[in-house]
Amino acid sequence: MHGTLGELKAMLDGLIELYGDDTRIDFVHPVSFRSKPRTRIAWVTGYKVGAGSGRPYVRIELDHPRGDLVTEQEIAEEKSNG
């Protein structure tokens, strides 16, 4: 289960249970600053879902917005149609 959505969900569910629904989760990623490795906090700005070699994948994007923004209403409509 290493690297799967199930593993990530279990981790996040555990953090929510331990610290509460209002807890903020930040993702930290490395950046180069004058050739010195640093880290910084990044927001999840989107994700992509696909199937490579017949296996589904999700790629989470940090500080990298693309495409159109989706409203809560559009999400609800998609769920009710699906």
C-alpha cells in the first residue's frame, strides 16, 4: 500500500481524528535558493487523475494552479449526475 491514496487517506484521517477538523495541513517541498537547498510551505492548488500503464494515479500539485476553477456547486452537480 506504499504510495497509494488509501495510505494518504489513512494518514490524514488519523490526523483529523487526533487534532480535529479545523487543523490545517501544509505540504512542504524543496526549493533552490541561490544554490542552497531550502524548504517552504506550499498550498495544494490542484491535482490530476489519470491511468498510466493501466494503473490509476493522482498527482497533487503544489503552488501550481492551472485551468479553470471549479465551484462547490459544480462539484455537487457532478456528484449527483455520477
